[in-house]
Amino acid sequence: MSGAGDMNSLVEKVRSAGVVGAGGAGFPSYVKIQASADVLIANGAECEPLLFKDQTIIQRFSTELLQGMALLMDQVGASRGVLAVKEKHQDSIAHIEPLLPANIELKLMPNVYPAGDEYELVYEVTGNRIPAGGLPKDIGVLVQNVETLVNIARAAEGQPVTRTMVTVHGEVEHPFTAWLPIGMRFGDVISLAGGITCDDPVVIDGGAMMGQVVDDQDASISAVSSGLLVLPRASNLVRRRSETEQEYKRIGKSGCDQCTLCTEMCPRYLLGYPIQPHLVMRSLLTTGEVSETLSVHAQACCECNICSLWACPEQLNPRDICVSTKRDLKANDLWLTPEQLQGQTREVHSMREYRGVPSQRLARKLGLAKYDSKTAYWKEVDTVPSRVIIPLHQRMGQHPEPVVSNGDAVVEGAVIAAPAGEGMGVPIHASISGIVTLIDGFIEIDAG
Ligand code: SF4
Ligand code: SF4
């Protein structure tokens, strides 16, 4: 295994290409691949309704995906490779199965949400649980999203990350999935889908369950963008995803009847982790020590939104209450150590396998079934946008500092920002060639 100091090592190539986890918070991949692991899991168990980017990677970019897996297995010393795909994606399975080498197997995941969650995936593949508050590497597993693996294969060839695979769906004429330049504005992306088909639209960036409602077509896609879902502002889903903290706390305080359904359907609770959202809801009615005792039941929340958007009969928002409670636990020094959290972990719930949330029924409940008839198939996009706005704070770790100035000419792939110090972080590259026109927490490039 070689480290980041060796310029020819995979670790250094992955760092300098700016590869970050494409399926999550943008954690720099070069750090993650320095640990050793027995098992590499390629995560293609796409979960968010209507998104099709992981399936596009598996069906269209399988050569690079398998190259990435082989490189990483060699890097971390893994003898077992697993590609996880949902059973329903028969096209992906039929394409990839004959191409798999002997040391990589296919894991068919149930058609439930959130099968692609790292904790779910590791348990399904290995039969072991990640320790509460821990990471897959704690039990000798490395999980990488399939897009990240393609980016790793490309990094090994010296190709930096300048594009991200995105699905555009919902109220658009022609849903599609494509590699798009990082920094492309939502409005430009959506116009590639033939335009919007509803009045007063908003965009959910990242998927219906875990994405963010964005009301700004000038916002731009980042290295971790996975999908843009265009929906009417008046839809129930957008209304529920747009509640302010004041609103969801006020409604939650008066509306929760402590039925416990949010806890009984919580996937992390069913895996035995110490999370009980109904107790966190109860904390809204209490103060002081009692409230603190109840609040800690939020810490293991993965923010999947099952409790709010599937379980709660009162349409309350235990998920967002868990999110704000986690923020407050950290701020008030009440955050438990992984050991304390692990000490509260129980056996896997005996009903777990019967409580998965079927993907199709979830889409219906979210009001998305009507879009399901159109699949967002891959589209080759070779048009270059006239302008990109590349966010500087799109990845975890040290924020990169611009290394270009206003008026500089840059070519696609050139480094435009880099971490200033020795801490964890990766550079950012120009996604199109052009002139730098503005630097302000982002770098704007005009194609000219
Ligand atoms: S499901 Fe809704 S009403 Fe029931 S305990 Fe949870 S938040 Fe309260
Ligand atoms: S969002 Fe709700 S269902 Fe999901 S892990 Fe958190 S508490 Fe559990």
C-alpha cells in the first residue's frame, strides 16, 4: 500500500484529481482509501425515487467502474469485491453480471428504501454491523459509490474530476441522466431537459427524501450533486420539505401523540442502533435534564426521512427535529462518544426484514408516481454552458483557496483552487475553458 507522499501512488493521483465521495457529503476519497480493508463494496443500490445515475454508471461505464474496483481492491488489500444493486434493476444486472471477474460478486439488494445507506449495505453484505458512531473501516470494509469508483479509475489515468453524473426529473419535458460540468447552473441543466412543465417550480437538489429544496435557478451543481427534481412549489412534498425550524417544532409539540410509529419504522432503530425519534419528539415538551436525556436519542439518526415522510400519520417532522437536536447536542457538549453510543446498541430488531419501505409505494406516497413512467435515460451532453459557478465549499476537509484571479484564462482540468495547508483537502479544477470573471466563495468561469 502506498501513501499520499508518493507522486505516482494511487492515493496521490486520487488526491490531485480532486476525487470526493460522489454519493454523500464529499469526503476526500484519498483519505478513505489509505485504510486497509478485506471487503470493497461498490454502492450502486440507488435509493432516492426517480434518480438513475448509479444505474447509468453500471450500464454505460462498467469498464471504468470495474477498473476502479480492481485498483481499490489492490490498494486496500481487499480479497472480496461486491457490487450492490437493487433486485429491480434487471437491466443493470443483465449488463454487469457477465463482466464480473471471479473476485467480484453481485449483491442483490431488496427494493426498499434506504437499501443504499452505508449501515444497511454493510450489514446486508457482511452480516456485521458498523459500530454505532463508527465507520465501515472499523470492521474491515470500504464502501464507495459507483460514480466515485469511475472517478478513481479516471484519476489513475491522470483525469481530474470536472463533471458529475446527474439525473434531472419531475416536472420537465424530457428527464435525462448525464455527465455535466461541475458549476453548471440549475436553469441551464433544466433547459437541457426541454424545459419545465409546471407553474411556479422549485428544485429539490439531491432527491426527494434527503435533498434540499432550492428556490434559485442560478444555484449550481457541485461534485456531489446526484439529481435535480423539479416540482411545483404547491406540492405536498415541497411544502413538507420547506418547513422552518420554528414551524416544525411548533407543530410537532402540539401534534405528536407518541404513537411510536416513527421509531418502529426507523431503519437505524431496526438495526439496533440507539435512535428513537418519538423520544426526541417528547423532548419538545420538556426542559432541563429530562429534555437532555430524551434528546440523545437523536444522535444516531442518518436523516433518511422515513419517520417524517413515510411513518408519521400526523405528517409531523421528526427527522428535521432530530437534525436540529443533533446540532444542539454538539453545541451543548452533549454529543456521546462512539463507545457510549455503542454501549446503548441492541440486537437487530426481529421484525426488521418485514419493515423495509417498498420503493414503489414510497414514490406513490411522495406524489412522485406520475413521473415514474418516464425513465431518465442517459444522454450524451457535449454542449458547453456559457458560464459555470463552481462552489469552493462543496467538499469536506480544508476549504480550498483560489489559485487564480479575475481575468485569468483557464483551460478545462486546470487547478483553480487548492487547500492552503497540510490538512485534509483536495484541489478543485476548472470544468470548462474560459475566463475567470468572479471569485466570491465560488469561482465563476465565462466560456467567452
Ligand atoms: S409517528 Fe408522528 S405522531 Fe407518532 S410518535 Fe412519531 S412523530 Fe409522534
Ligand atoms: S430520519 Fe427518522 S427514520 Fe431516518 S434515521 Fe433519523 S430518526 Fe430514523
